[in-house]
Amino acid sequence: MKELPCSEIYKLEGCLKALADHHNMVSVNFPGTYPKRPYSETLQSFETDVKSGKSKIMVIESENEILGFCKIDVCEGQGKIDYLIVLKEFRGKGYGDMLMNWAMDQFKQRGVDQIEIKVADGNNAIKFYEKYGFKMNAHILRMM
């Protein structure tokens, strides 16, 4: 695992595409609507957030290929797991747990105890997050 420098944020595009494909496949109500904005805009926002200190990104990499990553945000004492993805072919190897443990350690070091994560309706990752003590807080209804 390594913290991703801003100069390498572009390497995350493949994971973002895989995540959008996954959301389009599992989304109960909005299949086919991902991504919400161009990948270039998302990556630019990542770079801005990392440079400002609002965000940190940790990656799992093998032979210069990103296998998964986690992006966390901390703002005004509140934490957010903005992205956590492990490419499908690398799941089941403990990488998700490694990234999640890193995120939780980062929040703990900063004294953050209010942490949120949004999960697309239909994504079975909810079970993964529940292992770490996350519980459903709200259902957000949206028209698109």
C-alpha cells in the first residue's frame, strides 16, 4: 500500500470506470446513470482535495497497476469514506480490509468519530461496511 501522490492521480481512472460499471450493473433504481460526471472532472477534484489537505488517497498497487484505492475526506471534524474500490479480479485477498483499516486509522489519528459512506442501492458492499460498525442512517430518494 502507498499513499498516492497528486502526480499519479490519473492512474485511478481505471478503477473509477470499473466502479461505474459495477454501479450500473447492481443499481436497483438508476442502472446506466454512472458516472455522474466525466472522469477527468472527478480526478481533478481528487487532486484539488489532496492538495488542500482535505483528502488522502491510499492505493494497492502491483507492477505499477492500481488494484484498488480508498479516498477519505476530513472536514470540520467529520470523516467520509468517499471511495473504496478493489477491482473485481482482486477481491477476496484482503485488500478491502487493508484499505478500510487504513481509513479507520486515519480517522482515529485525527480524532474523528463521525464517519459516513454512501453506498448505491443494490450494492452488496453494505455488508462489508457493516462489519466495521456502519449502520443505515437514511435512505436518500432522488429523481433523475
